[in-house]
Amino acid sequence: MSVTPVLVDRGEGRAELVLPPGPLPTPDDVRGLLAATFGAPDLRCVVAYVAVDAWPARRLLHELGFAGDGVLRSWLPDGADAWTGTLLRGEPPAPRRPWPVVPELAAEGLLLRPWRADDVPRIVEGCADRDTQAWLGQMPSPYTEESARAWLHQVEERLAAGTAVNWAVVDPVDPADPDGSPVLGSVGWFGLVEGVDCEIGYWVHPDARGRRVATRALRAVAAHAFATLDVRRVRACAAVGNAASRRVIEACGFTQYGVDPLGAWTRAGREPLALYDLAAPSAGAAAD
């Protein structure tokens, strides 16, 4: 069944692309409409507004080359926040970059996989834990299911922007019970500076501690970052007093290069932060 989008003239060289409710049109259907609309000599910009969590619609707009221009709070008729994007005259209606995906990674007997909505209870348990709360003071307190869902939305937003990738750490999936492996922790890279570095962070569910979960996950993501990102090093950090986390980082071969006196945001306040990095393998080492 053909689904027809609508372009509404907003005057003064502007038009709005309105996607229909329900099934979405194909990218080619919208491209044809855009080509016809940009045939008008005075049209300079097409804008689109979709709900921030309408990922199929956002991916369609990504395929059409729309640039993300931010979020308008309570903009949509139902009061929902709107993601907004624009396409200008002369810009190709094609993706500006590949749509990012979260690959599954093997991690020395563990599996790193994309997060799912049904992971929320384990996220709450891990992030509401006393030790996690003590060392990661930026986390909401109390940490609720709403907090976990908001964090998962942030994970998706950063992935879509290409600024971070985060994985759920689990035991390998049993084919007989594909949904039966509980989350053991979280690991991900963020803070990418192209050609320079990125940072890796992690936390571990309290009932998974003592299994080297963070060590194996950190090592896997560091290797993945060097293989897929344009970085010369990866960074990690931990509060100076967080001996367990520092042991994880050091076990993965990171070297401490400094201390930020007020860099750690803990529940007790600002504390010294130990700074570590790991250099990219040299070409010779990679060949060996």
C-alpha cells in the first residue's frame, strides 16, 4: 500500500514535511516529493518534526539527509517533545553518514549486546546499588525505573548522533532461552575526538562482582575502539579512592598519566580523579 507524505507550504521559502501516522513512506517516495517541491525557485528549506522516540521516522529522515537541529520541548499536539531536522536546497536527499548500530562483541566468555527495554529492572538494581551510587555521583538518587528509561533514551540519542556506543554485558545467550541471560553490567565508549581519543566507562551489577566482568568488557571495548574508530589512544578514569575500579583499569594495561584534583563526582562531592590511557597498538604489534 502506498503511503503518501505531505509537504505543507509555510511561506517565505519554507515548507514542512509531514509524515503520515501509521506505516511510513519509502525513502524514494519522499525523495520524489522533495525533488518536485524544490523545483519551486523560492523554496530554500524543508523542516520535519517527529516525536523524539519515533526512531523509525527519525531513521527515515536520516536516510533522506535531514540534519538534526535539536529538540523542541512539548512541541507536538499531544505535548510530546519533538526532534526537528532540516534539509536545504542543494543538499542531497541521502544519508550524511551511515546509521550507527551496536554490534555484538565477544568478551572472553561474555557477550556485549545492545540494550533492551526489558533490561530496566537490572539497570535499576545496578545503578541503585550503594557502591555504584557512592562512586558515580552523577547518577540520579534515588534511582528509579524512570531514571533507567531516561538513561536508555540518552543511550539511543548518543548512538544516533554518533557520539557514543554503550553495551549491556551478559553471559552468552543460551539458544534454548535467548531472553534468559540477565544484565551483568554496562560498558561503552564516549567523548570521541576524531584522530585523538575516546573514553570508556563501565559499571557492574552487584551480583556479578568478583567475576572480572568489568575487566573483560573494558578490554573488549578498547580493542573494538582501536579497530573501528580513528583514535590514537583510549582513556579511562576512576576516583583515586576507588581501588576496585582502578585495579580493573590497570589490569587492562592502562597507564596512569595524572590526577585531576576535583575530577571525580562522587556522592560525597568532588574528589581526586586518577587519569589513565592506553595507546593504540603499533602497526608492527598488530602484524605480530
